[in-house]
Amino acid sequence: LCPEQVPAPAETDGGLFTSIFTTDAVAAATSDGAWLQAMLDFEASLARAEALCGLVDPAVAALITAACRADGFDPVALGRSGRLGGNPVIPLVAALRQRAGHEAAGSVHLGATSQDVLDSALMLVAKRTTELIAADLRRATDAAVALAEAHRDTLQVARTLLQQALPTTFGLRAAGWANALMDDTERLDRVRAHDLALQLGGAAGTLASLAGRGPEVRALLAAELGLGLPPLPWHSDRQRVVALASALAAVSGACGKIGRDVALLMQTEVGEVSEPAAEGRGASSTLPQKRNPVLSAILLANSRRAGGLAAIVLGSMDHELERSPGAWHAEWQTLTDLLRAAGGSAGLAAELLGGLEVDAGRMRRNLEASGGLVLAEQRAALGAEPGETADPAGYLGSAGAFVDAVLERHRTGAAPAAPAAQP
Amino acid sequence: LCPEQVPAPAETDGGLFTSIFTTDAVAAATSDGAWLQAMLDFEASLARAEALCGLVDPAVAALITAACRADGFDPVALGRSGRLGGNPVIPLVAALRQRAGHEAAGSVHLGATSQDVLDSALMLVAKRTTELIAADLRRATDAAVALAEAHRDTLQVARTLLQQALPTTFGLRAAGWANALMDDTERLDRVRAHDLALQLGGAAGTLASLAGRGPEVRALLAAELGLGLPPLPWHSDRQRVVALASALAAVSGACGKIGRDVALLMQTEVGEVSEPAAEGRGASSTLPQKRNPVLSAILLANSRRAGGLAAIVLGSMDHELERSPGAWHAEWQTLTDLLRAAGGSAGLAAELLGGLEVDAGRMRRNLEASGGLVLAEQRAALGAEPGETADPAGYLGSAGAFVDAVLERHRTGAAPAAPAAQP
Amino acid sequence: LCPEQVPAPAETDGGLFTSIFTTDAVAAATSDGAWLQAMLDFEASLARAEALCGLVDPAVAALITAACRADGFDPVALGRSGRLGGNPVIPLVAALRQRAGHEAAGSVHLGATSQDVLDSALMLVAKRTTELIAADLRRATDAAVALAEAHRDTLQVARTLLQQALPTTFGLRAAGWANALMDDTERLDRVRAHDLALQLGGAAGTLASLAGRGPEVRALLAAELGLGLPPLPWHSDRQRVVALASALAAVSGACGKIGRDVALLMQTEVGEVSEPAAEGRGASSTLPQKRNPVLSAILLANSRRAGGLAAIVLGSMDHELERSPGAWHAEWQTLTDLLRAAGGSAGLAAELLGGLEVDAGRMRRNLEASGGLVLAEQRAALGAEPGETADPAGYLGSAGAFVDAVLERHRTGAAPAAPAAQP
Amino acid sequence: LCPEQVPAPAETDGGLFTSIFTTDAVAAATSDGAWLQAMLDFEASLARAEALCGLVDPAVAALITAACRADGFDPVALGRSGRLGGNPVIPLVAALRQRAGHEAAGSVHLGATSQDVLDSALMLVAKRTTELIAADLRRATDAAVALAEAHRDTLQVARTLLQQALPTTFGLRAAGWANALMDDTERLDRVRAHDLALQLGGAAGTLASLAGRGPEVRALLAAELGLGLPPLPWHSDRQRVVALASALAAVSGACGKIGRDVALLMQTEVGEVSEPAAEGRGASSTLPQKRNPVLSAILLANSRRAGGLAAIVLGSMDHELERSPGAWHAEWQTLTDLLRAAGGSAGLAAELLGGLEVDAGRMRRNLEASGGLVLAEQRAALGAEPGETADPAGYLGSAGAFVDAVLERHRTGAAPAAPAAQP
């Protein structure tokens, strides 16, 4: 008795733009087919869990399981039929009953309601997609850490409000990126461990039609699906969805910050870093000699979108009584898009950081170009005269120590420094 | 020489959920295929416009035009290739050059930049989709007006903060819906007339590669495409996009208000209206006797989503210099979704209002159930005693006059009452 | 009998941050005192309008009018009392009745409901504040136009995706700013003329307690307040509020774009423009030699905030039945903040553009620094060899013509070029 | 040597509306005065930490500490002066230097930059305010738990999509509220423990002007202020701010859900619960007999606002290089408003739940009114005939068990059920 969690089908939908802003793997893991398979995994696992409890004949559960393969269903047809009931579950269950055969039909979807299927499917799609995202975040982190290590002492000018300020190191900047990515990964891991949970409550959230066997079925089903077991159904309590959305927006945002920095440092007039070279990467449709920060542009676009998308669910937690007309329905496309934005950003940030070209010479020259200006503070501190030579490498303060703290965190996996004792 | 604006292909993408929340016609008009066709319409029309100016051989323009049919292109493949350049235009132009043939290749995309193609395509997609939306808004308005007229004197209790207040009429409520829909239609018409404009500026917004012929090409191209001719390119001035997004969000919002009202009035305990009956409409996956407000739920979902989606573009107008890395890229999916939300809502609002079942008897009974309470104000006004009969129909104030004003507006097409003279 | 529209009191609230992000005039026009005065103007004008209809004794109306001065009321106390009823009108009316005296008390607020007062006050506050904003937008436009005219032929390099592309002129960039500001002004003027309207409907939106005199009172009151007269009350139809919010967000956004450009062009490595010099302007708390783009930072901050603020009202149009519990209440602070953001941005944009320092020499040098690169397209066009001199001034395409079109629009006040005839 | 964390001054700003939507305590803790005091606490603690390191004379640190009292400063004047530098720190430091005296002036703000002060102040304001919020959340939770316990078996009809479905209990609904509030409290506690951290990096984030003593000063200062000690400065890494904003929006959202439910259950036609009675609570300005769900309205308003406010920071994480012009500045008012919304909602939810009036008889009657309908599922399950009596109390499934699980969580403080083991 093992869950039928076949890999999501490879085809993607909404390909023209989705394919630009997310990775192929995430596009597949959030495709219509992946959603359908997640719903069917729920139905198959439910039948098996109910078989274990004696509510369904094991042979019937096997028939249902066998019928629960997404590749025979047409997402568009299901969507259109779903308009009548406001969700795709009703036609899906009807089709599944037909496919499972007369004998099994009555045992399909036993005790469940549409929202059980869709919420659990959302959690499964999120679980599978965030696994990809977490892996990409770790790759991105490793790359940022490698940059921080390699450039621990590479001089660069700090720019505040886009004006040159004092010397810093490129390593410190990369350490900042790495630290944010580690924060994001921890938060996403926490969401994966605590917030991705089974939904099963039946029509009224009481599991009435399972009589007293509800808790038993829930526990078995959660184990089958590898989802958490919440204390009670959460049909109209959207904390979990909001925690997921917030974590995904933070991932997009942290990657957007990297994109912003790279796009700025890659400006023609600055030229301190460059996106990784690839055949055709960064090309312009008119100016063949131009090299555009296209990965950065995608990171920035996903970041801008993520804020507004997250607002949709954060501002719509007021789900009415036992099931909301509208606030619930607004989640499906929104979370799909948030998963794609975060997933695309994590994957492309890994690619960007992994191949980032750093021009330490240009950094040094840019720093020295206005050296007299940026070192005014140092001179004041040291009592040196305007005419005297000032060495920017001698005015880096704790930059190295900060880089080392991040490297240490990465090496030990330790959480950020414990907060001070609070009175 | 006529524009090659073939109808958008019928297939849709992202079908599982899109098909629920928007109409088939709008799904098609905003599909990957529709976007591709709009981009190709731009390229074909550009070649023809340049032929008229003598910049391109007319025979070559005909070859290009013939090649500009979306059905041979693969959106997913273009999207994936587009990731390298940050947009799908570069691979599309490359493929188009190949398809147009060696002789014509050099004249494809002449003088244009990627953003010219995508912005103009957005405007074309918006033009075609808002035509559908405007038609559905007019259908919805007609239905609301018919309800207002038929129920001009149908008594209903007004509910403020969800508490019964004083008597009103169902006609006044419907007149409010109709008036909002007329406002939306006017605003959308204004956007269609003023904001949907050609984008053509070339790599730097100067049309340098067209030498002095730029203005001439722009004028001809705008006419070819049926788009407005703006005073200058607007690559990083997003007023038009924001005007469109705001108008679409307002459409979704006005329809969401209708959905909210209907869902509330359709509550089991209220039962004053009912969504139109249809085979399978409003069914539950578990409770077959239940009739859910599913059209209302979809209207509410679209309305909630529209706010966050609009925020993405409204908060991202700070496009950098001549072309933004990110803020521009964030628009394509967002506007597609806004068109779908507004289009779905307009279409479903028309369906909802066109078939709304009104239970005037239940309205009367609900009003009378707490009649003593709701008429306390009337009694105070009339000096009547608590025990005396008070007739709610005698306490409707100007409800009828307000309904008539809306009917008059609908009949005459007159703009809302002119504002008072301002000192 | 003239309206008691005394200037809003000068004190501001929330001063620490509000004073940074908005102008003193707008802070005053949106202060607690200004809101209170607007509510009181409504009550005073209502009494006078009802006096004209014979519903209130003219002497009583005069007493009420005399009592309607904000300076005697305590906003915090009213707010705290207002928590009980969910809005500040109930305690305000109670206090006003007391202040107007025993004889007049019964005629205060006659026929109106709390939302009549607050919605009309919002419209009055918006009317007064947008008058300031429109004036600042015109100042900003004039300054942008002056820059466009003065620098019509000042060479600058265009930067797309933050990479140098082809030559353009600083005049074309300034013309783009000016054109957006003119669009904003027109939209705001339209909102002022069409959307700022009286709210008067009474408890149920029927004006029942005014018997048949409702329409007459409404017309007189609208004229008194200088607000538009809508066909019917709009308590739960928020098109007007959303139109206002959208227009304000667009103002913030267009100014944010100017801020983005100036901050980028003012970078140490670019140095092509500089914010106007002022004692202390742009200072750093640590680096006295630094000059920060602080006006730009404020414009960008307001722009980022405006998107999320607008989303609140755009996503909350689903007001329940005759009066919403919550969606309505969410508007007051949100619109206040949007007025402040737009007003601050318009005022500071005028200041920024009016004093912008332009370094044409640096523009020329930056262009030439990578001249070989940016002119590759030109050479290809002209058939020139890499070694040959290419004159960027000879590759400006229609830049001058575009600038002239904007200057013409400014001079004639003509709307943007008429759209092409639509089939 | 103990921190001078005097209670924030009691006066509030923006009182007219703020006083409605938040509690007096939260208004005070987020007032201009509280912000100023937090900034001054930072400056005083910095001086003392530097005294401990030998960088500042202890007597001078005492002078600075003595001068760091907010009550002598004028927020509006500081805000206006702050417009020149884009933040209020520059004039505040100047004024503080003057107040501390000639001898101490040079030691004020030593090594810090404006963002160090403002970010740390934000963290302090957040720490102090979230302490209030957490306490209110616990009060609200206790009240919800008490309702769940008292009404564990009180029959009520479940309503899905606002239609009556099957029987449930009011206890299960209250348990759902309680569970969400416990989730919120845990998340807020985690933010308090992990995300509220010191900011200290100096002009470039390297603490260069403190030479090698930076890390030592940071550790002492974090301990002084009771804030966490992060591995490195986070001037342009806004994970902490976003974590805070997300947690606050979730608090507002969970309370908004309670408000939504109460407003719906309190409808005239439903009448199953009622907001706590209080003199003047829920009054209408026109209908004295009416009792409005005003606490619910405020909860719903805060919830709607919180989504859009959170979007501002979630969509603006792309802070430029070492300090952002604009994205940073957009946070101050936004976080203030989010603290107020969450704080108001937590406090008012506690008040609402603590005094909620539950009408079990009306619940029973509403359930029975459509009993034939809602029990169709039960009859099918039991094989009973339409005519036979069906007892809703016999069809509650696991409702009681779910309530018990939440009561157990509340009693033991245990985290939600551990997720199933993941393969």
C-alpha cells in the first residue's frame, strides 16, 4: 500500500510567459496536470486510508487508485464544467467514478467535500514545488557563499541611496545575499514542516458521514500523503495558506534584491559584475552588441509580482463561516503564481550567482575614482590631511568579521545569533 | 492592404482554473495564441506601413504578412527561448525571419525593438478583449436595468452593516448595480478610446534607425492596427497600462459587489433571490440538495484578485530610464490575469443578472418580520404609536425617483448628472 | 447664505513621518482638523439647504452653521468615542447638537446618516486637496516642459535595462516626464469634475425621513458644497472612491518614475543631473560630503506605498448590501494616505524639476565613453566602418519631433493625438 | 547603567481615525512620541555601549542618556526638517547634540548612520507594541477557548458558501477561532524571538569608524536594547521587516475572520450571536433601535487594510545596494499602520470574544427550520426516510473530538500535531 505520487506530467500550461519567469521543473510541478494529479492522489489515498479502516473494500480502493492517473483527464474540459459548481472537483469526481467503474463509484470521495480535495491538493502541489524551490535556494546559497568566500577582501565601494559612500568588500555584499537566502530557506523549511497539512473535514467540517471513524481516517490519510495532521479542519482558517504565501513572497523578494544589485552593478558606467555568459543570454532584438541583465530583470519582475499576489491572500483571510464564496476561490491561481514566481526566482538566482562574473579591477578603479570623497570620513577619523594617501583597504571596519559570521552560519547550519536575553 | 487581424485561436491555456473564472471567449482572446497573433499582427502591419513609406518592398511586406500567422508557433518553446533575452520577441522574430524567407528576413522587425512589439501586442490584446468585456457589461447593464424597472416598487428591507434598517425596494438595489455598470462601461470606453495606443520607438525611443521617416511609419502603423497615436513613445511611461488596469479592476469590483449582494440575499435564512437555475449549477460535491451561489463566488474571487493584481502595476510605475528591467516584465502576466478577471466577471454578471430569480414574497415577509423595528424611524416621523400599523410602502422616500434617474440615464445614455458649478 | 468652507486648520497630525512625505499644505488639507471641518461643512450646508426647502427654520440653520467650526473639537476624543459606533460621526453629531443649543439640536443632521457625512467629507477633503495637487502637477509640468525645451538637443545616452543603448536627448526624457504629468493632470481633473459627488441618502439610501423633499435637498446641498449631484446615493457603490484612488496612485507613480530616473542619473558614476541644491538638502548623518537624492527617495517611497494603498480600495469594492461593515471603514485612512502620497509627490516633483541641475558636459562624455558601442547600430545603418567617426547628434531619429509634439500639447492644451479611426 | 526605556508618551497622533481602529495602548506605543523615544533609546544605549568599550567617556554617555527624552522634541518640526535629508534622524541628532551640550556633542551618534537609528527604532517600537499585541492575542484566545468549552455541544448549522449545510456546533467554530489565534501567537512570538534585531552598521555597513571595536559595540548595544544580534547589518536585507509585516497581517486576518463570522451570525435574519453590549456600542446615528456589529466592522476594516499594507513591503524587498532610496523610506508609515491594525484587531477581538452573547436557542431553531434539508445527507447515511425524525445531535461526526484537540493544545501549549514523517 504505497501512495501513487507519480511525478507530475511534464507539459506546462500558460507557456508563453510562464516559461520565461519560472523554471521548467517548477512549471511542471504547478501545471494543470500536476494539480489534477494532486487531487487524484488525494482521492486514491483517501480510498486506501478508508480501506485500512474497513470503510471501503480494499479491492475497491485498488480500483480507485488505479483510476487516479491525471493523464486521462482534460483540464480545460474539467475547468469549463467546474464553472457550474465553482470548482473543478465536482466534474473530476464524476469522471473518476465513471473511470473507476460501477462497483467502485460509490466509494470514491467518501466523506470528503470539494474543499478537502482542493486544499489538500494545494498542499501537495506546494510540498512538491517547495522541495524544488528549497533545493534551488540551497544551490543559490552555496553560490553566494562561494562568492563571499572568494571575495572576502575584494574592495568595492559601498553605495547608499545610489551614491558612493565608503569602501566595503564585494564579499560582504555576497554574504548579505547568502544570509538572506539562508533565512528564506529556514522559513520555507518551517512552512514545509508545520504548515503543509492535510485538509479533511467533509461537508461541514465535522466528518459526520464517516461517523466516529473520522480521526482515524485523517491520521492514515495524512501519513499516506506525507502531510501534517492538524488538530481540526481548517476550511475557513487560512493561516497555513498565508504562511506559505508569505514565505514564497519573501523568497521572491530576496532574489529580487539580488537582481536589483546585479542590474545596478552591471550598468555600463559601473561594470563591476556581469551576468553569466550564455549563447544568446541578454541579447537585444535590435542591438546585437548589448548585454542585458535579463536574469536580474526576471528576478525583479517576480519580486514585484509577488507582493501584489501575496496581498490577495493576506487581505482575504475573512473566509465566511464554514466555507467562503470567493475568498477561497481566489487562492488557487494566486498560489500557483506565487509558487512559480518563487520557484523561478530561486532557480534563476542559483544560475545567476553560480556564474556571476566579478571584475575586481573595475571595482577597485571605481572606488579610487572618487577616493578622495569616499575617504573623507576615514581622514577625519585618522586625522589625515586631504592630500595624504588613504588606503581604502585599511578602512573596512568589521567587513571581514561579518563575512566570517555568515560563512560560519553556512558551515554549521546554526540559526542566526541568539537574541539577547530579554528582561 | 488590410490588417491581418484574424480571430485569436480558440485554444486556451492554464485551462483548469482559467476556465472557471473567465468566459471561453475571453480565455481565447487572452490565450498564448492570441498574444502571439497580436505580436505577429504588429510585425505584419509594421512591414506594410514601411512598404507604404518606401522603406520595405511591397512584395516583401506581403511575404512577411503571409508568415505572420500564430498557428505555426509553439508558445512554450518561444517562452523557453525567451528566457535568454527576458522576453519572447527575440525568438519570435528569429523564427519569423526564417519563415518569411531569406529575401524578406532583413525587412522583418525593421526599426522596432522588443518592447514595441510587446507593448503594442498588449494594447491589441486589450483592445480585442475589452471589446468583449464592454459587450458583456452592456448585457449585464441591460439585465440590471430590467430588474430595476420590473421591481421599481418591490418592497425589500435595506440592510446596513448587515442589520435590517428601513424599507427600500429591490428596484433601487438593482438600479445601483446598473449605475455602477454604466460607470464602468464609460470608463472602459474612455480607456479604449484614449489609452490603447501604438508603441513604436525603436531601441532608444527615437526611431533613429528609420531616419526621418519615423513619424510617418508611426501614423500609418497606428491606423493599420486601429490603435491610438500617442505624441511620443511611452516605453517607460506606464500611464496607459495603469489606466487599463484600474478600469479592469473597477469592472471586477463592481461585479464583485453584485456577487456579494446576491450571495447575501441568497442565504438560506434570507432567500430573497436565487442565482439562475441551470443543470448542475451550484451543486455541491456532497450535498445534492444544496444550491450554492457559485456565480457570486466567482465574481467575488475575481474581485479580490483584481485588487492585488492592479497593485502590481500601480506600485511599479517607476520604470528605469528608457526601459525597465523587471517592472515592465511584471506586466504581461498581470494584465492578462486582469483582463481575464474583468472579462469573466462581466460575462458571468450578465448571466447572473439575466436569470436572477427574485422572490418578492419572501422580501415582503422578511421586511414584515421585524417591521416593528425597522419602522421605528417612520413612526417617530409620523408621530404614530408603536401599536399602530405602519405601511413600509409609505416610507420609501425617494427610492422611486432614484430608480427613475438611473432608467433615464440608461435610456438617454446621458452622463451622470453634471456637477454643480464650482466657485 | 454662503458655505462655511473655512480653510483647514494648519496643524497636522502624524507629523514625524507625514511631514517628510507630503507638503505642509497637503498635510493640513488632510489633517484631522480638515476632516472634521469637512464633516461640519456638510452638517452646516445640510441645515441651510433644508432651510431653503422649509424643512428647517433659517434661524436654526444659522445657529447650526455658527457651531460648525472644527477648532473646538478634539479629534482624539471623537475618535475614541467613535469606536463605539464604528465611526466618528455619532459623537460629532452629539457634540454639535450640544454646541448648537437646545433649540437647534433637533434640526442637526436631519435626514442624514453617518455615511452621508463621512462620504461627503471624503469628497470635500479630496476636492480641496486635489486642488492643491493639480496646481503642483501644473508647476511640475511647466518645469518638465522647460527642461524639455531647454535641452531639446542636449545629447544623452539612452539606457535600456540600465545598459547604454543609443543616443537620445535629455529633452526627450524630460518631454516624457511632462507628457505623463499632463496625462495625470487630465485624469485628476476628470475625477474632480465627474467623480467628486455629494453623498446623501439617509439611513437606507431612500431619504425616507425627508419625505418627498429628498431630491430638492440633495440638489441644493450639492450646490452648497460644490460637489457633483449623482443620480442616486452610492453608499455601497464605490466607483467614485476607486476612480479617485486610481488617479492618485497614478500621480504618485508618474512622480516615482521621475524620482527613479533622477536617482539613477545622479549616481556617482553617472553624474548627469543633480537634485536642486538647498541648505542641508541631501545631507547624510555621517558623510558630510555626500549629496543624496532625497527628493527622489521620497518620490519613490510614495510611489511604492501608493500601489498597496490603492489595492486596499480596489480589492474591497464588494460592499455589502446598503452599507458595508469594514470595507467602507477601510477607506478613510487609506484615502487620506493616498492624498498625502500624491500631494507630497506632486509638490516635491515640482521642486525637484524646477531646480534640477543638468550637466550636459557629463552627458556628452558618458555618451562618448562607450560611443563605439552605442553607435554600432548607426554604423551598420550608414555603412560606416568601426574606425570612422560617427556623430551621435546625427543619429537621433525623431527625438526632436517627439519633444516638439509634447511642447505643442503643453502650449495648446490639446488632448493627446486622437486615436486612429476604429473600424 | 540601565537602559532608559521609559514608557512611550501617552499622546497619540492621527487621532480621529487611529483612535477608532486601534487600542489606546497600541496608539501610544506607535505614536510619534514612541518612535522618537525609540530613536533616543538607541542613541543613549549606543553611547553607553561605547562607554563600556572605552570609546566614549562614561560621564559623557551619562550626559547623552540624560538628554535622550522624547518629551522635549517636536515631531512635526523634526519631520519638516527631515524632509531635507529624507529622514528625521539628521535633525534629531543635531538637536540631541545641542541638548547634550558642547562636551558631549561629538560623542553622540558615534559610528552610526541614520538607518541604524531608524531600523533599530522600528525594532524597538515593534518589540514594545507586539508585546501588547501578544498579550491581547492571549486574552482573545482564552475567550475563544472558553466559548469552545462552554459550547462544545451547542448545536448550530454549518453554512458553506453561506448556505445551510449540516449540523455542527458553535464550539467547533469557536475552536477554529482559538486555533488560528494560537497559530498567530506562536508566529508572532517567533518573530519577536528571531526577527527583532539590532541594526548597527555605520555609513557603509562595515562599522569602519569604530575601527575593530564594531562587533563588541554591537553585542553590548543589542543587550542594552533587548534586541537580537544578527550576524551582519541588514540595511538592505529586509527579511526581518517582511517577517514582521507578514505576522501582523496574519493577526489582522485571523481577527478579520472572527469579525466576518460574527457580523454574519449577528444578521437580523440569523441572530445567533451578538456583540457585547455596552453603552452606545453599535448605535446608529439615525436608527436608535439598531445594534450594529461595530467591533466586527473594525476587525474587517483592519483585515482589508493589512493585506495592501503588507504588499507594500513584500513587493519592495529589492533594496538597492547598501541603502535604498525609497523602498526603505516606504516602510516607516506602513509598519506603523500594520502594528496599529494588528494591535487594534487583537485588542478588539479580545473584547468581542470576551463578551460575545450566544443565543443557543436561536441556533437550534435556525437549524431546525431547514432541518429536512440539512439532514438529507444523514438520512441517506442512516437509511432513514424523509418523514422520519432525524436528530442533528446524532450527526456531528468528530466535532467534539476536534474541539477537544484544540482545548488540549491550549492547555498544554503543545504545538499543533506533529506532521507525519516525510519520506
